[in-house]
Amino acid sequence: MDKQNRGKTNRLIHEKSPYLLQHAYNPVDWFPWGDEAFEKAKAEKKPIFLSIGYSTCHWCHVMEADSFEDQEVADLLNEKYVPVKVDREERPDLDQIYMAACQALTGQGGWPLTVFLTPDKKPFYAGTFFPKRSQYGISGLIDILTRLSEFWLEDREKIEKAGDELIAALQGLSRDTGSKEADKLRELPGTGLLDRACNHLKGSYDQKYGGFGEAPKFPAPHQLFFLLRCWNRNEDKEALEMVVSTLRSMHRGGIFDQLGYGIHRYSVDSKWLVPHFEKMLYDQALVILAALEAHSASGEGEMAELARKIITYVTTELASPEGAFFAAEDADSEGEEGTFYVWRLEELIDALGEERGRLAAEYYGATDRGNFESGKNILHRVADDEAFAASRRMSPAELVKKLEGIRISLLEVRSRRERPFRDDKIITSWNGLIIAALARASSVLEEPEYLNAAKRAVSFITEKMISTDGRLLRRYREGEAAIDAFLDDYANLAWGCLEIYKSGRERSYLESAERLTREMLEHFEDDNDVLRYSATGEGPEGFAFEAEASDSATPSGVSVAAMNLLQLGKLLLEEELANKGKNLIKAQQDKLERFPGSFAYLLTALDYAHSANVGRFYCSPDGNCEME
């Protein structure tokens, strides 16, 4: 039944977040994050039940259906707790704090994130997905809610002490124990570190299928960026082949939507065949950038083809009429994951006829048995186009023509299915990434319209997503811009502006990148040249979280800031800016040595700092720039 036909709503109905609105019809008496919830918790001496997720999260949907739509669970939550919902994409600052707490307590993380807090926001118990009832050795939410409520009433003082100790431990982990002044006096790490990091990545490379490590496999484009620097610096052909092979495998695998294009979130297997089907804007942007760099380095046309296809998806399905780009598309439709994308063999034949249907099935690896659930098939390319064309006694050009007709026919059939939910909020950080990708694509692929699309997105953000006091904002939806921007919002948007400048040499975009970077420093840099992630600090009282420099699904805000500062230092001949970028790298030197795979984009910035062929630019007042 449609949620909106269920009648009674809770406080989330007044929010703009699609994720919060998905829970507005739950019987749980949800609060959004804010003073009202915490004042109630203090007044009634109740713990907080904090649930963090996002609108396109499959397991968030499962936990909602299993527990949050259930009256028994709702009654227990409403009576014993103050339940609070947070959209991690709107509030990544809160997600980082409480995910760190979950990982410290359990050794793992993920979404939905479930955290129990004292009324002063300190975590004392955490986990991810919990079924309603205990099963298969996993504690059920009903049991956890009951036991923790009893514990809270019996020994609240002990719980509060545990929360204090956990926050103190997290605070200690967040802060580098070394001296920041000493970091500034260090030499910049040498190129030997870059070579060791390259070898580290090579050690985890999957020679058979591409990518790194075991399943699940994520695109991790920032690791590909760094390997391309290894190729550029040392003419390391092995590094280049790793990048091209990985992107080729993704392009031909099920992680790539063969009909509508775009990259799915990750592959649950090592072959890039079975994806987690959600599509995120940031993944599209970063894979575009990696494919463009791989094309420039290798000359392989398939890399350019991959970039063009993803841009087609982004500009068709994620483009806002106002000029910016939406956040994501869900994995689920019709109550199941992947339903929109998969095909039974008979469906292909019904849609295309016997001859074309059999051709499509052979090309895309579809069988009666299927390669997914319930005899369904995830379409993927099983052979190189030239080899496949030869096996069918046709020319590659003839095959391409036939396949495009098949694709259009199948897209028309697919369009009649229930489409996955699209999260139509606009996130500044993620728009910064796609702006950078489009601007770079305009230059590499010689497509002026890509640059125009990037400029339109910048114009939207600078016109619609600035507060009355001039602060950049993070989220826009349905005419409302809100939430002060975080470190990565400033850093990624500045990156986008830099790419527009490098593509079109319009001085105003260089000035915008400089302004955003200086504002970033003003809001997030402390007295020791350390960057914080948030300027507001809305977590537990007195808790100051140093921004994490390691990469996650996207390059960290610290690493992008370092790269921006280094580039601006060269472009503007501003040694102070370049030195700030170097100091960000120096502060992480020990971690770069120990965990190079987790700091790929900061290592890319280090490579830039050492690059002998970058040169220095002179920019005249009219915006013309030349190499010295």
C-alpha cells in the first residue's frame, strides 16, 4: 500500500529530505535532528534512538519495512526512547561521528546506522541493520530496545560514563598525536613514498578481473587516478594497464547499466557482474574522470566511450531543469532490488523477436537459468566486440548498428516498468565533482556542451545555494537551500571551478576557485593548519572532529583541499597557498606510509607537488595564462 494512504504522519512530514519523508508515515514518533528532540530526552530522562541512512539504501528500506512500519516496534520506541532520523547525505558530519563510534564498538559499519545516545548526544551502543526479531545469531531490535531500556533505568550513571569514555577515545583517535608545528618543519615526503604506494596497490590488484581486493568491489576511481600518476612519473606500463583493464571490466560488466548507462554503486562479486543497483552522482563523476585520464594516457577509444555514456546518463536522468544535478537513483523498485534492470531470456525474445532476441542474449550473457535471482539476467558483455562480430560473421560496424537498435528497443520496454526512486536533492559536494568531470570531458573529448553544462551547475549553486550571510549551503530541494556547507562542499566545488578554468581559460572561474578555497580556510582551518570537517560542531558537546584525510567512496575533503591549494599556488604564484597544501600532506605522512591504499588522492596531490613537468603559469589580468 502507498505510504501516503496510511493516514497519520509524524514530524518528518515537514522535512525536505527524501529519506526523512520516506519515514514520515511510520508509526514511530520520529524527530529530525534538532533541539526539540534533545530537550525532550533531557526533560523525560530518556535515551535517544538515532537511525541514520539515505533514500536509496536497500537495507534501510528493509529495516523500515521490518521494524519502523511495525506497530509493536513503534510502541516500544515511542514509550522508552526519543527516536531521531538523520539523512547521512544531508548531515555527513553526524554520520562520520556516529559511524566512528559504531566502528569502535563493533569493528564494522554500514547503513542503516543504529546508535543509542544519552540525552547529551553521547553514544553508548551501536550497530547497523537489526531484524525485528532475533534470528541466526543476530540480536533483534525488539530484544535490544527492551534490554537497553532496562539497563538505562537500572544503571544510567554507568551508561553515561561509558559514553564519556567512548567520546574521549574517539577524540583522541581524531587528533594526530604528533606536533603540528613539527609537521610544518618536515620535508615533504619524497617520491620513494609514491613508488612504495604504487607497489602496495599493485599487490592488491586482481589480475583476472581488474580492481583491487576481494568482493565486494567498488569502483574506487581515486586509486585509478593515483596509478595513472605512477604511469606518468615512471612510464609504468603495468600501472596503466591495470587502470585500463579495471575500467574495461567495469564497462563490460553488470556494474555498468548496459542499456541506460551509468555505474551502479558496487559489485557484490569479484567479476563486476552482480551490482548493488543504486546509482550515485559521485560515482558517475569520478568514473568519468578516471576514464578520461585513462583515454588520454592510453589512447583507447573504449575509455572515451565509457566517459561519454556515463555523461549521457547523468545529463539525461540526473539533470535538474534548473541546471544542477540530482543525487541518486534507488536500487529498488516494485519492492525488490534490481527489478528494473534485469531480464528473463523470454522477456528479451518477446521484446525483440526471435532473431534479435537470441543475438541480444548471446551478446549480453542471458540464459534460461539466469545469472541473478529467480532465473533473471543481469546484462553484461561476454566478449570483445570485434571477436563477437567475427563469430557472427558480421563487421564491427554492423554489430554496433544492430546493438544500438536492440538497446533502444529494450529501453522502450524497460521504460514501462516501475522506475527506481530518484533522490532529487542537490548536494553541493557531489555537484562539484560532476562539474569537474564535465569540464574535463569538454576539453578531452572536444565537446563544448559539456563545459556549458558545468557552467550552468556552478551558476545554479552560486545563485540558489548561498545563505543570507554569504555562506555556501549544502543541500537544495523544492526551492529550499539549507545546511551550512561542509569541508568537502567547498573543496569539491572549488575543484569544479578549477577544471572549468583549465578547460576554457575564463579568469572568473579561477577567481571563484580561489575565493571558495579561502572561505574554506576561514571556516574550517584551526590555528595549527588542521582542517575540521564541520564549522558548527553539532555532535556531542565539546567534541571537535578533525577532518578525516583518508578516502571513502569519494576523495576526502582534506585531499581535494590539498590538491586545490597546490594548483592555486602555482596558478596564482601564491607560495602561501601551496605551502598550506603541502602542510596538509605532511601532517598525514605517517598514515601515508602505513595505509597508502586509503590515501590515494592525497598521494595524487603529493605526486602533483613533486611533478617536474607541471611548470608555473603566469596569468595576466585579462585571464590569459601561459607556461613560463
